[in-house]
Amino acid sequence: MADRKQAPKSARKPAAAKPKAAAASPAPSTSATPFPKKTIALVYDFDGTLSPKPMQEYSLLPKLGVEPEAFWAETNRIAKEQQADPLITYMHLMYKKARAANLRIDRADLVALGRDVELFPGVEDWFKTIADYIAIRTESQGVTLRHYMISSGLTEIIEGTSIYTQFQNVFASEYWFDAYDVPYPKRVITDTGKTQYLFRINKGVEDLGQTINQHMPETARPIPFSNMIYFGDGDTDVPSMAVMRKSGGHAIAVHGPSDSQRAKCIDLFKAGRIDFFAQADYTRGSQLFSRTCLLLDRILADIRVQEEMWSLAQEA
């Protein structure tokens, strides 16, 4: 999330996306019923986390002939004056400006704009690199890896990026194109609203037509928070980081090259919001890779311990 110029970031289940499984290794389970909690989930914000700046700034705002700084300033001013949600405000303002410029931008246009979105170094190879690492390090058979995205950016633009199919699910803001002449916000993912999707992943209730408000015992939840790592970049990720850490999960903050971006991560670290922080370099051997692997080693060790306890309970 960019420094909240203030409004970006992207929810819906990608039809084409397939789980990326990191299959694991040698030691067969001794229990008749396999230990079920073997899925690891890596959850990402998009703007400022996987990409250096808000996705709208690469092609969409230039297409509208709008300067990004001026656009976000106007968004924040209108939201403050009207006491409106900044995300709904920016989604409305974008199409208001498109109409003023006599431009029609449909869903296919937004998807096509995703091709222009820049990613941080190593992002495209990251998913295979992490899967390979888990396959080598795990001592439990049947460990799988899933990647999720929770972003207040636009689903449509994310669909056009080169990494879209790497995600088990993408929860992001989205327009409703068919019901209105001017597209209407169909789904808006706010800073605090992101936490709902962490619980959807945790409970295995990813169909947005289903409620997650019913009680589900911890033993019935398919992906424990302790098997999850959240990646974010700033203040707009704090609610998700807080929920993750308080629930036994993990969080990493990433930053760009500037001192101010790094300083923000240091503040998050000192406040106990995150386990680690690192520059947004996703290449093998980077600090981000190394620190992610440390958390993965902890998760894999915990899975192995829990699996052994499960096996003993089955025999007892």
C-alpha cells in the first residue's frame, strides 16, 4: 500500500487460478488418518508489496490524463468533505473523470491495463522458488503451499498481471459493469475489511456467498493461522498484521529503497506488528527470501511436531 495517497489496493475467486502446491518429501505418516493441517498459506497485499506503486498509476490514470498526486489529493478531499469511504470515493471518481474525458473503459480494458503494472524484482519467480524451498525442507509428506492476495486495488487490473494465476484466490475491490451505465463498486476491500478474508482462508470458507460468522472450532479450521504469513508494506496493512500476529500467525513488512519507507517498517517492527521486515526484493538469496525461509522453517517444524502428536493420539 502506498503511503495512502490514500486510496488504492484489490475480491473474487479467479476462475483460472490453481493452487500452487509444494509437495513434500520423504517421511511417510504412521497414522491411519493423515494429519490434516498441512497447508501453508502466504497472503499478500499488492500495491507497495508486490508492485512499487498503486496499480492505477501505471496506465489507468495516464489514460485519463490525470496526475496521480492530484487524483489522490482530490479523492482524499472529497472523502473528507463527504465523510465517505476513500476507496469507494476513488472508484467513483475514476469513472467520473473517464466520462468527463469521453472515455469508455470496460472490464476488458481494465484487465488489459494489468499488463503494464510493474512488479518488484523476483516476484514472477518467487512462487516457484518458495515451493522448491518447501519441497526440500519439509520432513512431512503431503505439505502444500497456497498463495492468496487481499488488496484494495482492482480485481480487473490484477487479472491482467503476469502473476494472477499463481494465486489460489484473489480478494480485491471490483466493479459491477452490467448493472449501471457508470460502473458501480461491487466490492470494496478496506484496511479493516481485509481481516475478514484472513478468516475466510483460515476457515476454508472462500466462497463469498457464504457467511463466516458462525462459530467454527479451531480443530475444524483447515489452515491454522500458525501456518500463515502475511506480506504488507505499511499502515493500511496494520489491521491484518495485528490479527495475524494475535492469532498465532506471522507477518513480514516490505519496503522500497527510500529511507522513509524503511522507517515505516522499523516502526511496525518496534510496535510488534511484524516478525521481520526487508526490502522488497523477491529474488533468491535476498534478505526477504532468507527471512521468509526462517518463518517457513518454523512452520514446517511445527507441522512436524503437531503431526507426531496427532499420530500418537491416533494410536492411544
